[in-house]
Amino acid sequence: MTVRTRFAPSPTGYLHIGGARTALFSWAYARKHGGKFILRIEDTDLERSTQQSIQAILDGMAWLALDYDEGPFYQMQRLARYHEIAEYLLQNNQAYYCYASKEELEEMREQQLAAGLKPRYDGRWRDSKKMPPAGVKPVLRFKNPLDGHVAFNDQIKGRITVANSELDDLVLLRGDGVPTYNFSVVVDDLDMQITHVIRGDDHVNNTPRQINILKALNASLPEYAHVPMILGANGERLSKRHGAVSVMQYRDDGYLPEALLNYLARLGWSHGDEEIFSREQLVEWFDLAAISRSPAKFNPEKLQWINQQYLKSADNGRLAELATPFLAKDNCNIADGPDLIPVVDLLKERVNTIEELADAAVYFYRPLEPAGELKSVHFTAEVKPILVDLMARFNRIEWTRETIHQEIKAAAKQYDVKLPKIAMPLRVMVTGEVHTPSIDAVLALLGREETLARMNCRLGDFPEA
């Protein structure tokens, strides 16, 4: 048997963290077993489905490099097939037309609630001999078995059993001929020969209904694995403030796709104590049995830490390319400063995201005005002559990190001050900040001419002795 999994999002919004994790697990399971991974767009919600959302899903999958072997398939392009299967069920007495109006169904619901009953369709048209009312477009309902039960072994949750008496006759085709979710999913999974349905556990209540339709079609059943949801760090349902934003927002915020994938894989799945692992290792290790039955908690700090680990080992040229648009937004032209690649190499171990990397690099490409407090603390009359002397020293040395360091050290010795007494005001003069890598490394990259120009510009901010 060839393993065939699928990811089947509805294009009613962006690809979010929960959907991306479901896609990742389905993709990893197929790759682990040498199978096929299929992408299907479930676009039968005509009011909410948009082309923009479809593109957002495709962009998210591409950015995460979750490559699919077949698809994308679109349900609205398969209407004829759903009607064909619906007609088969109708002819085999497994489905029937229901002419109940919205008003009738609402009245039925209110009466059931008033009687303390679970609201459900009462089957009034199931075996009705009444004349259909004129001018009413009926829905097509499935004849759910009246007795017995549905049982299946969920690969994550274990054995699940539901009495058929708990299930009503669900709608297969709406009055306009568009299939419902539960019907189109069954036909698609059947036609696409899906062997393993890996999806969020918000669908677990749909599974018994879908199994009954598959049985009515004499179809073999796939294996089901319902993945627990992702919660916010506070244990509540994941919301935008917790991280439930578009996958592409993480790209825009400066995360690497491999870092996000690594983090998503660890949300509810584990392989021993491994925290950082490649896609290849994930495929090698992935197992449905290792998925937790409990909801996972989204931890933004953990995601940042993982992203930081990937940044440290990432190719500097790639990081420079990714950082360039962020610098451009910050009014920096990289042609106005040093080669960005060695700048990236100097800074990348100090940051968590590409955006932070670009922020840390700004002073290499345009001078920053020091805060007034920094000036008052570090720009003193006592240190000014030392820095003037240091400028003269800088003007005559070979411009390397080693010689810069030697001159700063020599000046400190000559004037009998500790090294930070010179290094801190020098740092503020040149970068406008106090938290930077070693100042000799910064100056070496910035260049002699720019360094001296910035120092000279700031001398007027010092008080006179």
C-alpha cells in the first residue's frame, strides 16, 4: 500500500500556525513512508472563500517548502463528481430529498431545546410519501443508520465509538447543488485514495458521519489521526495576540522557514529530547504515535530561541539578502556602508530574527543621533582630549581590528584610564548606541574615513574643559 496523505484547507483566511502544523505532519508522514502528499483546496464555502486566501495558502506552503506531489485540487471544479455520487446514493436508497424550510427547521430546533433535547434533524422527509411543496429547492440528505454504532481507532486518541442514534441525517447537497463539507471530503478522500487522514481534532465529531458515508459507498476506510489543538501560553484558545497570525507574517517578522518548521514539529510531537533538527531528521523520526494527546501550548520565546539557533548557523550571504529589505525600510542603502555580509557575521549571534539583525546593522549605513542621556553620561570634558588624540592615532595606522584595538589600549595606558573609559564614549560617538559588538570590530568594518568623520562630527557635543 502506498501511503497517501492530504492537506485540505478552506480558503477563508490565511494559512495559520495550526494549519501549517497539520500540513507539516501530513507531509512528514507521507515522506517518512515514501508516499504521496496531496494539496486540496476546499472552496465550497462560496460566501467566505476568496482567491486572496487561496494565494495566501499557496504562498505559505511554498515558503515553508512543504512540497506536494499532487494538486492543488479545487472542490468547486469537481461538482459533477459530487452530483454523480449523490445520485448513486439516491438510487440505492441511501439518500433522500428534504423539503423542510428554514422556518420549519428553526421551529423544530426550538421545540427540541424547550424539551431539553439535543437539537437535530428529526428525519421528517426520510421516508415521507407527502407531495413535495411547489417552488422549494430541496436539500439532499444522507440516510444515516438508525441503530448500531460507528467505531474507529484514532492513531492519536485511541478507540472512539459513537452511537448512530447520536447522528442525524446530514445534508449532502444544499439547495443550490453545492456539496457540504462532510460529503465533499468523503468523495475527495475516496477518489484521491487517501490512506491516512491527519487533521485537527476539531474534526473528530465529523469522522463518524464520514465513515457512514464511506460504508454506504462500499469504500475502504482510511486511518484517522486527529491532532490536538494549539493553545496560547495561558492555556486559552490560540488568538492573534498569542501568535495565531498568518505564516507569512512570521516571514515578514524575520523568521527563517526552517526554524518555524522545526518549532511547529515540536508543538505536540517529540523525538526524545531533541530540540533542533533538520527536515531530513524530522522525516526519519516522524511517527504518529509520538504525537501528544494533549493540546500544545504556543511559546513565542521558544520560537525565538529556535530561530536564533538557525540564524547562528545560517549562510551569511543568505542572511544579508534577507536583511536588505528590512534595512531599506529603515532608510538604509547598503551601498552607503560596508559589505553587508561581514556585518551580518559580526551581528547574527546577538539577535533573534532577521528584523533584529537589520535593526542592529542600521548604524553601519547611516549615523544615529545619540540620546541626550548617553551624551551627558559619556561625552565629558575629561575624555575629550583623549578622543582627539585617538583620532590622530587612527589617522596614521593600518586599518585593521588588531591595530585599532592596540591604539585604543595604548591611549588608555598613556592617559592612565581604564579601557571602557575610552571605548564607551567612542562607541556612542560612532554608533549612537552603547550595546554593540566589540568596538574595534565595528570600526574595522565601518572604515577609517567614516569613523573619523563621525568622531569629528560629535566632538562639538562635548563640553570644554
